[in-house]
Amino acid sequence: MLYILNLPLYKGKFIKHHYLLIIDPAPLDHEIKNYFAQFNIEVMQEKNLDLISAYHELPNALLIDYAVLHDNPEIIKQFYIKYPVPLFITCEQRNEDFCIDMLEAGADDFLIKPIYPRELHARINAISRRVLRTTPKLEQEREVLSFMRWRVYLSSRQVFDQNNNEVILSVGEYELLLIFIQNPQKILNREFLSRLTKNIHLNPLDRRIDVQISRLRQKIESDARKPVLIKTIRNGGYIFTAPVVILKESDIF
């Protein structure tokens, strides 16, 4: 499957490919965990730096609290080199000198608690887009699926519209869109869609797939009442009408 790749084992369970890693002795903020869960991004936390080596896959972003770093601020330079991902320093209160030191040592941003999930998500995406623009060409040779000037970045699970605005999809909406663009111009029946979206126990009268498609149309169609991209085939299912082109991220900028 495309959605989960090379899952490492950590403390007896598998870690999803997409996750945030927080190094903070304070209790985990469940509002952040619940927010990112809807995007299929798991939030992992360690109290200190001792177990960070157990994570074999790079996180989507790394957040390190001031309490972990204040005795050894120089270590942030090692994280800057080892973790080419958005790197945030968090702190309970403003500390201008420490903030400047961390940014000069390699941190991408400095956040004052409480951390607001939507703002954190936006900051991660903003830094990730910048990193993609500056990454060496060999690192950019990752696939992007394009249709009618829309772009789906498989590596980051991001979707951009014709105006280069990111469109936020739920996990179910993203997976459904991915099924359609991987099977363009083919009639897909409800049973097939249910199986691939893990709704394998739906009965023929269950309309959850239809509801999910309706929500997806609201986000990607110019007029959801007159869909052009995802058309209903009577007694057949649905068809994604647009041709899909496979690009490399390095070809886009």
C-alpha cells in the first residue's frame, strides 16, 4: 500500500510513517494529538533525548522544549544536521536571548506555549514548502500527481488547488482522492471503494461512501452540485474524469 511505508517497531508497536516527535518532560497536550490524528499524523513524545535514537524514520517535524535544552543548548546544532525536518523550540515564556541562540544554531522557529494545533500545522507546512524549494535536486525526485492544475504531493500528503492554495483534507477524503487519481477514467463501484478505504463491512444500502464523496466534492469541485471531476455513474459507481500526470517535485518549481 502507498499510505504506510517501512514501519519501524518502537516499544512493541508500529509507528506510522507520518508523525510528530515532541521532546518535552511536561504532559502531552491531547488537543494537539487529537488534531493531528485527523490527518493521519501520530504525535509521539519522549521526556528526554535518551530514546530518540529508537526512531528510525524521520518525523514530519521535531519539537524540543527549553527544559530539555537549557543545560546543553549546543546540542541543537546536532539536530539541525541530523534531522532535515521543521525544527521547533518550545518554551513556557518569552526568552529573547535563548530564542536568538536557538535560531542561530539551526532551529526553524520558536514557539511560546500554549501551542495551538492549527497554527503549528500551518508553520510545519510553511517550513516544509520552503525546504522542498531548497532541497538538492536528487532529494526532490519524488512523485507529484497532477490533474487540471491540481497537485497531490505523495511524500507530504498535501493537496494544492489551481491557485496554489493548500486544501486540507481529512484522512478519509485524502485516501479517497488518492484512489480516484490512481485509477483515473475508470468506473469504480462502491464495493471497490469501500474495500480500499477500509470500510469493508459496509452493506449495499450503506451510504457512507456517498457521503464521503460528497464532502470531497465540496473541496475539489467548482460546483459540487454539478461535479465535473468525480461523476456518478448510474448503477455503476463513480468515475474520476480528469487525466492524471505524474510529475517530479523538482519539475514544478
